[in-house]
Amino acid sequence: MILSILKDKPTKLFLGITAFFCCNALIAECIGGKIFSLEKLFGFHPSNFTLFGQSGLSFNLTCGVMLWPLEFVMTDIVNEYFGPKAVRRISYTAIILISYAFLMFYGAIHVPPADFWVTAEQLQTIYQTCRSLLMGYSVRACGLSLEA
């Protein structure tokens, strides 16, 4: 049975896209806790602008933002080639795997650290920030995949 699945080129393509989509989504969730300056990335000084009365704003983004456009392009390609049902299947698979990672991170936060582990509080702060981003991105990805 596995040989017949692997001989079918569209199935291999779908499996490859699904694996890459899920891996990319999980990486985006995990690195989403780091904030970077878009201006500094391109060698500019941070801009200070005012929007709706809030001053001192600049273009600070999470690192996960860099990977999500690729996710949206991939869902568009899958939608054109395999249809909206396949997009939902890939999106739900990614959400399940991200949720699993969330549970594992949550468990890692609450495991007592070894005595020599001096940065346990810092690690806990990072994981808790990622946890909030994981849930937000997952809800957004689910909503956008249902629109496809």
C-alpha cells in the first residue's frame, strides 16, 4: 500500500507540502517570541511616528511574521491544485501539531529545573511569551484557512 501511495506524484507533493507547511508554522510559532526592528534590519534608524495619539512608535515585529507570508502562498497553491478541502486538512494538521507543541512547552515550563540551571526564570518567560503567540497565530491560521 505504501508503495502505491509513494508512486502517486500528486500524493507525494501533497505530503511534502503538508510536512513543510506544518514545520514552517511550528517554527514561526516558536520564534515568534523574539521582537526585531524592521528599520535596523535594513540599516535605517528607527522611526518615531505618532498614530492615534500614541507617540514613539516604530516598526517592531515578531520574527514569526517573516514566515507567515510563505504559509499564505502555500495555502493559495494548495487551494488551486488540491482544493479548499485540502487547505483545511493541512491547516487543521498544523493546528493540531502546534497545539501539541504548546502542551509540551507548557509541561516544560512546569518541570522543576536542576539546581545548576541558573536561567530557569528567563526560559519560563520565553516559553510563556511563545505560548500566547502560539494560540493567537493558531486561531488566525484557522480563520484564514476557512476563508480559502
